[in-house]
Amino acid sequence: MSTVVNPDLTASGNVAGRFGAYGGRYVPETLVAALDELEHAYAEAQADPEFHARLDALLTDYAGRPTPLYFAERLTEKLGGARIYLKREDLLHTGAHKINNCIGQGLLAQRMGKQRIIAETGAGQHGVATATVCALLGLECVVYMGEEDMRRQELNVYRMRLLGAEVRGVTSGSRTLKDAINEAMRDWVTNVRTTHYLLGSVLGAHPYPMMVRDFHRVISKEARRQILEKENRLPTAVIACVGGGSNAIGAFYEFIPDKDVRLIGVEAGGSGERLGTHAARFRGGAPGVLQGTYSYVLQDDDGQVALTHSVSAGLDYASIGPEHAALHDSGRAEYTAASDEQALEATVTLARTEGILPALESAHAVAECIRLAPTLGRHDILMVNLSGRGDKDMGILARELKLKGA
Ligand SMILES: *Cc1c(COP(=O)(O)O)cnc(C)c1O
């Protein structure tokens, strides 16, 4: 387990890329030049209309943007309170929001002349999105994955290989995500000249949290315009699940200046309150450094990273993006948690009222919506970011719901 260090003791910590006290860049000296190069290339790309034209064209014609903002009429009626809208990121190519970021970083890697992409993946969803974009752009792709995760996510391993990616099993430590991250970092240090590290959420050292957020901002850009078209007013609240926090920050971002719009992030409440049984960083986590950034981390009294649990692999991580840590401390966003049980129930409810099978991650946001909607009135609007579709979770659902007559 990596030790959480006090950032005041880290020499390279005092750099740009801060969200309040959080964020920064806590990496070995060997990676500082690569992160600087990435930061500059990204700034140039941001200012280049041609880059945006290519990105927009692929988001539209390849990924399927804009995604619909759907009025969930039967769910609204059933809950008897606020009007509920679903932002349908589940309808994107590969079935989740992750493709927004992968296309953006893939184009950036090409622009930087880097022909080799590395990534790490736990559940395999980010690995599949990365392998997809590498195939699309003709880039070499290596995905690191713990062998335990490979066993649990066999189908995604096969998908990645079918798409032409090399999946490298990691046998160190607990053979899960954090071990895969360590291996990917080692690869990057060695091959940094030819290789781009395609990070999958608003985590890691600067500029990743800012850059990944920007690639997902399109979610709230569209949603804000769409809700004004449909309702001629802004939502009461925007609700999104929070793993690393990329779909949530994408869904929140353009609403941050709209002070009357509540922003609600939903973490994985798992199976209990005890450390090790959940992944709710704002329920027992404390500030610390993990994998290059300073944010809330679930850790024990000795500062060792705690084990986490969630029925949804995509939310099962000990840290959270640094911008969420800042939004939490400032009070601009609220964070709550939904349990495994509530997420499973929400999946069944959404399936049976709307004919939509959400990803188990997204079902955490739906669960919060189900809790909140009846406490609000008919004039209120709840917008739920449906980050992904549930096809990938059928095995888990079949197992978990067997005894409940579902
Ligand atoms: C990966 C994933 C998440 C969690 O990642 P964030 O960075 O927190 O968005 C949420 N939903 C789905 C469908 C995912 O695949």
C-alpha cells in the first residue's frame, strides 16, 4: 500500500494546478519534464481552433454527441415530486462518458507526436475506451491491469485485445488497480519520450485533473443549453456519481457560477460505515497525497491507504479528484453516498419505470434522485447524469438480485 505523505514535506508540491489547497504535482523528478511538456502541449491545443474542430467532429460523428437530455416522465410520476431529467451519457459509443476524455487525450498525444499510449484500468471500462480510441487513431496501446481484476473482468480484457491493445497483467501487491497504476508509472518514466499516459479520471498530477475536466465539460455545456430550451430555467440540482470524479465535474462545471443550482456528488456507500466497507472519501477520508495529487484519501491512523469496497468497480477508489475536494470544502458542492443496496434497487426502479438499465456507478446517482425527488415540489427540476449503461454489469446484477425476485 502506498503511504499517504504530508504535502508540506514534498519539494515538488508547490506548483500550479491547485484547486484551493488541493491538487498540485507530487511525482518523482523524472516525470516533471513530461508533465511540463503535456501542460504546454495542452495549452497550445486549447488555443488552436483546428484542434477543437477535430475534437468536435469526432465527438459528434464518432462518439454520438450531443447526448439527449431526456425527461423521465414515468419516474417523475412514480416519485411524485421534482421533474426528473436524465443526461444520457450512456448512449455514447462504448457506453459511457469515458470516451469524451479518451478522444481528447488521443488527439493530444497525436499532436505531441507520441505514437504509443499507456493506460491502467481496474474494471476495464477505461481500458476499453482507451483501446477504442487507439484503434480509431492508429496508436499503439498498452493497458496495465491487475491479474485479479483481469480474472474478474474477463470480457473487457477480451474486448481490449480484440481492439488491438496489449493487456499486461500485473502480479505485484494485491494484483488490482493501484498495482496497475504503479506499473504504468514505471513504464512512463522509462518510455516518456515516445509515450503518452492516458489517465482516465480527474486524478493524478497537474495538468491531468484540469485537462480531463475540460474534456468532460461538454456534458454541462450541452445540458445547460438543453434544460433552458426545455424548461426555460435552470435545474434545482444536478446529481452525479463520483468515482475519481470525471463525469461529475463534467456535469457540474458550467453550473458552478449558477449559485442557486445545487451540485450533488454521490459516492459509493458500499456495505457499511466502517473503513474498508465503502469508498466514500468525504465520509471518513482525510487530506493526503495519493498517486500524484493532494486530495481526500481514505486512510488508516498510520496514513496507510485503506481498502475500499463498492458493488460498482468504477466508484471503488480510495481518493477523489482534487477539484471535488475544493468544491466540498467551500460548500459549493454537496457530497452524499448511496449504499450497494440502494444502487441495486435504483437499477431495478429505473429499468422498470423507464426501460433504461444504468451502469451500477450511475445507479448511485439515480438512488440519490429517488431519495430527493419526493422531498421537492413540482416546480423543482432534478438533472441526473447517467454516466453509463448497465450491460457490463449483468453478471453482478444476476448474482446480487437473484434472491430478491428481480
Ligand atoms: C468509470 C465510470 C465512472 C466513475 O468515474 P468518474 O471519473 O468518477 O466519472 C462512473 N460511471 C461510469 C459508467 C463509469 O464507467
